[in-house]
Amino acid sequence: MKMVAPESFTYTAGRRAVLLLHGYTGSTVHVRRLGKYLYEKGYTCHAPLYAGHGDVPELLLHTRPSAWWQSVVGGYDWLQQQGYEEIAVAGVSLGGVFTLRMGTLFPVKAVVSMSAPVQEKHTTDILQRVLDYARWYVSLQTKDPAIMAERLNHLANEPLHELEQLRQLISSTASRLSRITAPALIMQGQQDDQLYQDSARTIYEQIGSPHKELKWYPNSGHILPMDTEQTQVFADIYHFLEQLDWKA
């Protein structure tokens, strides 16, 4: 089975722009349906594919988190270059962390954080995400268990320098939550791991914005824009964006 490589995407509509950010080991597929939904509601949506993502797992493991972050900043800069003066940011999982980080460093219109981890994670937990991705990716190329085992074993013994940098990036973002003053919507599935549920509470409590809201989804897991309560998630994001004081 041949894998179709994911790509960055842009849906151009009105003057209100939303930067959409996907998760770690994921791709823009995580936010494509959300992008189409908001586009049909009149919002321009741009989703950058992070460096090293959507390709072989070895490339993902060897690409620095700083390069993923530059993909995010590049997406924001691109929207500005197209003339968009007001940009909201919405992201899931690592994309949620990047969304919060954008809120501490850039004059964003609003932040929508879904399933963002800000509690401490061990590098071995992050490596497991890579191995799960690798298992799926290799399964598209071969069904030979010996080949799959050899490839996964090779990845499991790779140096973890980049993953330690990712852990530090998450930690540094968590320490700056009070700097976020833009309106904020925090969204979390109650079927997700406890670490993410605890993180949602921490984000809500520590974020500096006077306009903030925490929404729970009882039947959803980690990737909210693709889970069972997708319709409600989309509607809640749209309602939140519509309440903002846009110039256009």
C-alpha cells in the first residue's frame, strides 16, 4: 500500500484567519476537517505541516523540535504576508502546546488549545509515540514481522536528544502560561489519558487571559477534531471565534 504524503493546506475565505496546528507524529489530516468547516463559515484557514512529519519515522526522530516550531512560526508569517492582520490559532496535542506558545510570543487574536500536554512527560513516553507511528508506517510497506521488528528495534535504540528538547519545550511553554492575554478556549476529552485532563485544568488555572473557558467532551479521546464529538467540537470553536471582536 502506497502512502499519500500529507501536505500543508490553505482554505481561503474571508479576512478572519485561523492558523491550525496538528499533533506530534501526526499531520495536517488531524485538522483538515476542522479547516473545511471553518472555511465554509467564512474563515481563512492555514495548516502548516511540521518539518520531519508525514514521512519516514527516522526523519521524525532526527528533526529537532525547534524546526517544528519554525514551521509554526512560518505559517503565522505566511498569513501575515498575505495581508491577514488578525490571526487566531487553534491546535491539538503538540499543536495545542504550540498554540499556547504562540499566545505567549505573538499578538494572536485568540488561542484554542485541544488536548495540550503541559504536565511533565518522560522522554520514553514520547519515544513510544514515535514507535507507535513507526509501527503503523512500516505496516504500510511490509507485513513481514522480522522486518518490522528490526526497524522498530533500530528506532528504539536511537539517541533521545531531540525528544529531550521536546520535553523541555513543553515545560518552558507551561511556565509562561500567565503571559497569555488573548481570549482562550481550552478543550479536553474525558476519555483521554489523565495527564492530558490534568493539563487542561492547569492551563485553565494558569493562563493569564481574563476571557477563558474550559470545555469537556465526555465521549472523546485525544484527537478531538477527529473523535466522536467532532460536530460539537467544531460548533464550539466556531461559536468561540464568532464572539471575538474582529475588525473585519
